[in-house]
Amino acid sequence: MDRVHLFQRGEAWWVYYLLDGRRVRKSLKTDNKKIAEGIRAELEVKLRHSELRHEQPLPPAEFIERFHEYQRPRKTKKSHATDRVYLDRLIEAVPVRDLRELTGARISEYLTLRANKDKLAPKTLNRIRQVVGTFFEWLIDQELLRDNPIRRVKRFPEPAPIIRYLKHEQIDELLRVVRDDRVYSLVATLVFAGLRRSEALWLRWEDIDLERNLLSVRAKRDDDERWQPKTKRNRLVPIQSRLAAILRELPKTSGWVFTSPKGCRWDPDNLSQRYTALVRAAGLPWSLLDLRHTFGTMLAMKGKSLAKIAAVMGNSPEICRRHYAHIATEDLHVDVEF
């Protein structure tokens, strides 16, 4: 007599069997009878050889919390918080009692809804997809699951990035607008060194070498908060003469190079709000990210290789290719001469 019974509920095939005296009913997630019979046969063999075990329930709240505790020392504070929001919102929108119910189809449906309703950009949707995939890979590493449903969720096609940058006269105009504000030296650093916002805010005076005109972007800790560059690699950035003159004028009232009005390290959002208020009052459109792109674009216009730009800016060559390949000449005029 068959120890694993096959039956149909609606269009889907299910199995029923006893395991250690307990009833087990599960959907085979297929409407194909031949596939269902093959799965039933495999289950019978495993049951006969005592290879089946009761599956541990995977309640979302509990295991997402465990995952966050695992990720906390491995991510920056901001990145960890963002990942947490992505997972929490997914579970709120797709409530399940067991993480095995979170199929690829349900995740795809959720992402499509966010794209249509919330107008999320493809880059953000792919980031959510990546975070969910990492979570399920962690469950597999913990031997709690065997399959990652994200493999059946297609990436959203990302359009070519629109890179906005300042020309020489626009750089001078921007610096005039912020000249009398405490963000002046920080804005100049983003323009002339191409740092990310967080990289500039975490600069300490020991990272600045004005004798050799070099600044160091490196991991560090502030009390209980640990910070590291986005690429998790330390790097040196040359300080050009115009920026060096600005940094030499800065008073060293704190260990931090750039300080908020309270004399401490800037909160990223507070800095962005202050900068945005200044440029909008002057009718200027440029964001802090535009300042970093200005640095990369200027290097590309000078004919610097994408590999060198990537090394100085702490990017991968592929990212620099997407951002600046349409600007970089790299002897293209020579290459097209037959």
C-alpha cells in the first residue's frame, strides 16, 4: 500500500502521509499529474529510508529579527536600517505565517505593485530584490531552506543613468553661494575630491595629510558606531591645490574635519537639508550627488582612464563606465583611425 497518498485540490496536486505518527499535508505546487506522481514516488523512497523530517516552522518576524542581528555587525548603520525597512514592508504587504509561503510569484507581484503604485525606480526595486535574496540565502546557509525563491524573480531593467555635473563657471557660482556658510569647505571637498557624502562626514584630521596633499578614506569607529566605505575598501585621494588652500583655513576645533553647528559630526540628513536650502534660495538645481559626478566628469574630460577614475572615486570600473564612458575620450580618436 502506498505510504504517500496523492490527491487533487482544485487544480493543484497535494500529498498526504504520516510522519512519526503526525499527519502531513502539503501542496506539490503543480497541476501536472505526472510531475506530482514523480514527487510522490521520491517522497515514498525518503519515507521508507527515514530521510524525511518534520520541517521547522519559519515565522517571518522571528527569522527576520535573527537575520538582522546577523547582519548588524556586517553592515553600516544606515545600510542595515534600509535593509530592515525593505524586509518589514514586504512582510506587511504579503502576510504569511511561514516563510516557505513567500514564493517567487508573490515577491514578483509585490515588486510590480511597488513599481506601479509607489513609482519606485528600477534600481530601488532591484535593491529590494537583492536584500530579499540575501535573506533567503542566509536561511539556506542555516539549513532551514533548500531553495531561494528570488531566483524566479526577474530583475527590473535599469535605464542608462542621467549624469548631471557642474561646469567650471557653475562650480565658482556654487562656491560663492555657500561661501559664508559652514558647509563651504565640505561642498568644496565633494567637488574637488569626489567623495560621497558619508565619506566626507566621517573624515577626521588624522585622515588629512596636507604635506603630501592626500586624504584617506578609511573605516573607523565613533563610540559604538562603526563606519566603513561603501565598497569596504580604504583608499587615498589626491588633494588638489584649490581644495588644499580651503582645508588649511579650517579651524581644528574638533577631531572631525567638518562639524555641524553643534560642533559634532554632521547628521547626513541635516547636512542635506541645510545645503538644499542654500542652493534653492539661490535658484540653483544641483544636489550633493551632482558634486561627486562633477569630479568624475572632470577627470574623464581630462582623458583619465576609467580604471584611474574608479580607483580615486572608490567605484568599480563597471560603475564608472556607466557614468562616464560617454565623456571619457581615452584616445578614441586614435582608435577609430584605420
